[in-house]
Amino acid sequence: MALIHVPRPENAWNPNRPVNALLKSQIVHLHEAELKLPLRLQTDIYINAIKTEGEAADYVRQVTEAIHAAHQAATAKRARSRVRRTSKVKTKKKGPSKPRRET
């Protein structure tokens, strides 16, 4: 089979280009997700101040890393609580049962 060369667009990434409507809507969507994160993981970036693709890319990277960090913390917390639950459960040893009283 013949290899087909597809040229890469020259203007695909321009960090100084103004954000477009699609990128703005993605920023708003990520901001809504960010507000559900713990306060220590929120970026405190004012999204209306994001004016270029480079600033938008930086914001997206920070929020994505925060989401991944929150997921890892939640997974570790669930694993710790699972270990605690299994170690606290005590089962009674079954021995001979008591005879029932007849009335």
C-alpha cells in the first residue's frame, strides 16, 4: 500500500490567537467542573480574563491536572476505608448451638 503524506496545517496552533466561541464554551464547561472540586484543587483563575489560545490551553491543563489529582485522592481514600472496614469486621466462631426450650 502506498504511503500518503498529509501536510500539517501551519496555523493549527497559535498561542497568541484570540479564543473562539468553541474554546470559550469549553472553558465555561471546565469552569463548572472545577467548581465541584475541593477548594485546595481549584485554580482561582478568572475565566473572563482568558483572551488567547495560549491562556486557554494553560487553564485547561491546570484544571485537567486538578481533576486527575482529585480522582487519585478519592481512589486512595476509598482504598483506605475498604481496608479499615474489612479489618474491623469480626465474625463469631460458630460452636455448638444451645438446645431450644420447649414450651
